[in-house]
Amino acid sequence: MKNVVRFMTVGAISVVLASCASKKEAPAPSPEAIASATAAPTPAPVATPAAAPAVTRVQEVSLETVYFDFDSYVITPASQEILRKQAQGLKTNPAIKIQIEGHCDERGSNEYNLALGERRARAVKDFLVGEGAPAELLSIISFGEEKPAVQGTGEEVWAKNRRAEFKKM
């Protein structure tokens, strides 16, 4: 039995050695293969996103009230500066529609004040259009003395009621 175990052990070793001897050794890699294997990997192409559309900065439209002298629809120099800014804002914001409201103080008849309020609103609209604001964005209305900004009497109160106001539509 000792011989059988020895025979099996020798046979097993022979089989192992024979299988190892029959394998061919792999050829050594070429220098180019070594260089490409050790080089940093080439990054995959990245899709460049399309350029975002330029954002147009929209200027805010000023809706500051302008004031008039007694019994006048002439636009004062101070009001002209305000209206120039409004015209610039309207030129850059074609989606905004504005209603110009003409107002008067309590002196004078209702009919006279309605007509004066309309002349004030029209003078403001004409000035804005002259400065480049699109006429189709502007409408006018007169309230005469019907909607005072300040209640009471006296020059200080009346001066605040002689005005043109602006409402977004």
C-alpha cells in the first residue's frame, strides 16, 4: 500500500509538472504597450452646452407723479427730467402699457377741470412719445378734480392735486 501511495503521489506531481511545462510563457510587452498602459487616460469628449441666450437687462419703468402750475398744462423742467426717465423705461419694456391720468385742484368748474386734466394727460403723453416711448403703450384719461391726492384747501394742498399720475395696465 505504501507503494500505491507513492505511485499516486509521484503520478500527481508528474501531472502537475507536465501541465506547467506545456504552458507557453507570454511574450514580454513592447515598450509602446508599456508607455500606453502607464500614460494618463485620454478623457472622453465632453459635450459643450449651447451658449445661454444673453439676458437683456430690463430697465424699470418709473411711475413718478409729475406736477403742474396753476391753470397750466405746460410741463415744468423738473417734470421733464422725470418723464425722460419714464420714456427710456417704456422704450425698453414694450410689454408695459401705461394709463396717464390728468388731475386738477378744486378751483374751477367741473367741465373746465375735466378739460384741463385731459390737456395735462395729453401733454405728458406727447412729451413721452417725443422722447421715443411707443404711443401704442400710452392711454390718457382725465379725472379733473374728482380724485384729489390731498383733501383740503390752500396752495400747498392744491399744488399736490395739480398732477399727472401713471397706472400700469
